[in-house]
Amino acid sequence: MFYDSSFLLLIPAILLSIYAQIKVSRTFSKYSKISNKRGISGKEIAETMLRSEGIQDVSIKQATGFLSDHYNPLKKELRLSPDVYGGSSIASVGVAAHEVGHAIQHARSYYPMHLRTFIYPAVSFSSWMAPILIILGFIINNLGMLKFGIVFYALSVVFTLITLPVEFNASSRALAFIKTHSILDSQEFDGTSKVLKAAALTYVAAAITAILELIRLILIVRDR
């Protein structure tokens, strides 16, 4: 929050985050230029997976923005970015299948998914309140306010950690479906796997950064 020697804790996480962003951008860019041989689009693989899993209450819509793909469990909506929705690249298939993986988690009551959805409202509030309390705590030198801010921030860290198994599991479901149903050949499958692994690295980097920032804040408060 304010620079001191404890900031050095964050340097490895910052470097990993930068690397992860570059990695996912380059990997997606590379495999978004390679069309799959079957010509199946992101929308079509999503429809195929949902139909195969017997999920009929999830709608597929086109989102806006680059890599804005997500699944909304409250509305049961699968939103795919333009490049993924209508694209037939290896990357598009992987990203769309991954998001359907979240829909399957929701339909199959995958516990980490439900836990993340359950605590999301509290995390939304805490992620907004934490920096306010921490900044004010530093400015007016109020230790109690700092501690409350750290508690709120810790909830966000918990959310970040819960996100890891949710994302990994969604990718595993996606790759298993693609391989089992022979959607892609072996070379195409390898490319899709690389896209999803690169995306997973961004979540790992976010979790490590959040944990180290929490440790840093605790150390600062302890010294005070």
C-alpha cells in the first residue's frame, strides 16, 4: 500500500503476474490463428457439451470485449467473446469448452463452485471496503482500522484460493470432453491444452500475489 522494505515480498509475484499475462496473450494469439479441422465454432462446441450433459437451462450469448468469456451461475448464462463465440480456432474451442465446464460444475453441484458463488456478495463488499480501511488506517495511524481492513482483505484472498480448484476443474472437464468425443485431433488438442494451461497460470499468479500482499500487511501491522 505504501512502500517499505516489505514490498520486496511482492516482487516475485509481480514478475510471475507479468509473465502469466504475456504467456496467455501470446498463447491465445498463436492458437487463435489456427482453425480446427472440423470447423466447429466456440458456440457450437458449447452447445454440443451442454446437450451431451443434458443441461437445457443454460443460454449461450455473445459478450463484448476481448477474452471476456464467463459463465454467470445466477442467470445461467454462458457469455462468449466475439472471437470465441463465432471463431473456429483451436483457442476458441478450448475457451468455450472451459466456460461450459463451469456450467457443468453448477449443474452437478460442484462444491467449490457453489462455495465461491455463495461468498461472492461478501467478497464484493470486502474487496471494496478493505483498501478504504487500510488507507485510512495508515493515514490516521489507527491500528484497529488497519486490522479490520486486513480481515476484509483476507476474505478476498480466500475467494482467490477457492477460485483455483474451480478453474482447474473446469479445464479438466473441457479437455476430457474434447478428447473423449474426438472434437480435435492430437495436435489440435495439444494446442488447446496449452491455451488453458496458460490461462490457469494467471489464476495461480493472482493467488500468490494475494497471499504475499496479505503477509506483507500483517507484517506491517505487527511492526506498528
